[in-house]
Amino acid sequence: MRFSIMQAHPSDAAALAALHALALPPGWPAADFATCCANENRIVLKAAEGAGLLGFAVVQFAADEAEILSIAVAKEARQHGIGSAILAACVAACEQNNISYLYLEVAEGNGAALKLYGKFGFGVLARRPDYYRAGRSEPETALIMRLETKWASSP
């Protein structure tokens, strides 16, 4: 599968919202994605094959920290390195912006995501028991994870 990682634009909002709703129901409205794409403190990165959206990540910057607000890969595109490529692009964007720490939150039962984040060096910083409730038969714990970038130890 050949794909490219690039910055998303407000014109991508409908496609981003549609993928988000499928991957992480109920998803965010297209207007929220358009706002994210236009916000100078955020970057929305997308993986695309031609005109087809395969995945995305929304990263928010604040001082010398950043947080991945959402990351998703289309179900049919998983296991092709897209999540790794998107996450690598997020880390590179953090390095370009002198970010010391990159945070994210993930459901404790999301083994595929935990494996990916572990591969990049993210560690569990905190737990939020019974945090996820919507659309689940049982509440699930959220894990707050953090990656220390090369800027964290710089003077």
C-alpha cells in the first residue's frame, strides 16, 4: 500500500469526521476538524493514498508540551504501517517545535494501540479508572501515556 503523510486542511474536514466516526464512534463533527486544521496551535496530519483518506492524527501544542487529541486508521488500512507513519510524523512535528513531552490517552484494552505506542517509547504516566463508558457494556480504564522527546533533556 503506497500512501503519503501530509498536513490536512479545512477542506478535508468531512472525510476526517467520517473516518473518526467509524474508528472512534460517535466521532467529532466536521466543523471541529475544520477548526483544528485552521488552529495555529494544532496540526492535523493525514495519511492518504491518492484522494483516499487512510488515517489521521490531531496534535495540540502548548508551551513545550503536545498532546495527540485523536489518532485513527481506517479499518481496512490497518496492519500496513500507516499508524506507525502517522505517529512518526507526529513525533517529528514535535521535534520541529522543540516539544519536550508528547502525551496521549488510550483505552487500556486497546492492545494494538498500546503495542504501537510502546514501540515508540511511550510509557504509562497515569490511569483513569472507568473513564470510557459510552458505547461499552462495561466501563474501561483510560491510560495517560507520555513520550519524552530529545528536547526534554536539552538545557
